[in-house]
Amino acid sequence: METQMDPDTAAAMAIQAWWRGQLVRRALLVAASSARRIQGWWRRAQVRAWVMRTEYKRCREAARTIQTCWRGYVQRRASNCTKDVDLHIDIVLGVPGDCGDQSE
């Protein structure tokens, strides 16, 4: 038994289906737009972080170079000073109780 649908009912169902499709497409469009916006924000944050990491590494390497040069300079300067200085120290042990009093 086939049931025939009233033309008004068929038209109403077609309009409802079309409208539901429009709502779904609009929701998908909003979701896709939001996803693109979030992805763009994350990408900008990642690029900023990459730039800051690169800058930090460059500054750290510069500081390391300066420290190495400074340490080398100090070491060379210290070795030049010790060439003229006699660092030989004589340790004299005294008799216990003798405080160096020369008065008798």
C-alpha cells in the first residue's frame, strides 16, 4: 500500500530539509572559522617563541664568547705577573710557647 503525500506536506518537508542543511552548513562554517582563528593564534605564539629562543641562544653564545675571552685574558695576565714574582715561601716552625719574645 503506497501512501501519497499531500503536495503541501511534501513542500513543507523540502523546505524544512533545506533549512536544516543551511543551519548545519552555517554551524560548520562558524566552527571552521573558529578553528582557523585558533590555529593562527597558536602559530603566531609558536613563531614568537621560536624568535625568542633564537635570540636567547644568540645572546647566550655571545655571553659565552665574552666570558671565554675574559677568562683567557685574566689567565694570561696572571701568568705574566707570576713570572716576575718569587712565590717560594719558607715556613719556619718555632718552639711551642715561644712567642718571639727576645727580652731576657
